[in-house]
Amino acid sequence: MREKPVVIGISLGGRVALEAALMAPETFHSVIAIAPYLPWRSYRMFLQCARLLRPSAAAWMPLERIWPQLRWLAETMETIPYVRDDELAQSAARFVYYVACPATRASFLNAARELALDPAFGEKGLWTRLPALSIPAAFVWG
């Protein structure tokens, strides 16, 4: 390859792109991170709660019994004009529906826990390492 590639990622992929650029800057021309996941700089006091969160807790939530009502609620919410025209509101409506599945709940709880426990500062913390990024970087939000 004659030219170095630009590494691009969206959301968690944006974080992966940043990590790749930090670990092997000689490999890439630049990095574009679109709404990347970044560890919490604030609200670090909630980490204790995240440490206690276990994916097995999803089994304690007996939402399967109300699955038909959740599906109806999600479908009804998506027909409301301001929800229908707002992607974030649509996502919230779908989330209500999908959370009825125990495996989905467990996956969500596990992902939320891992993201919350991602170190923000220190030797492995992204915010500590980010100033060492030696290639051009663009962050896109909104």
C-alpha cells in the first residue's frame, strides 16, 4: 500500500479507531472518530454500582410475561408523530420491546457494565493517553 489509510469508526468503532491510532500511529495517516464511546470523566462515583451489576441479574426480571404488552407499547409509541420523526425516540421504543428478552437484557447489562468500568484516567485510561495521539484526528458529534 503506497499511502497509509485513514482509520474511521462510529460509536464503539470510533473508540476502536482511536485505540488503533494510539497503539500503532505509524500504521495510519489519520483517525476519524464519529461519536466515539469515551469513558466517563464525570459521575465516577457510579462505578461502585457498575461493579456490582451482574448480567445474571437479567434473569431476575420476569418481563417475558408482559412481552405482548411491551411489543404493543413499542409499536404504539412509534406511531406518535414526534416519536416517528425522531430516531432516538424510535430507538427508545424499540429498546422497551427488546428488553423483554432475557438474553438481550443480559447482553445489555454486560455491555453497560464493561463500558462503565472502562478506566478514564491512569496508565490504561483513555483520557490520560489521548494527548499522546500523534496523528491528525477528527471527532464528529451530532
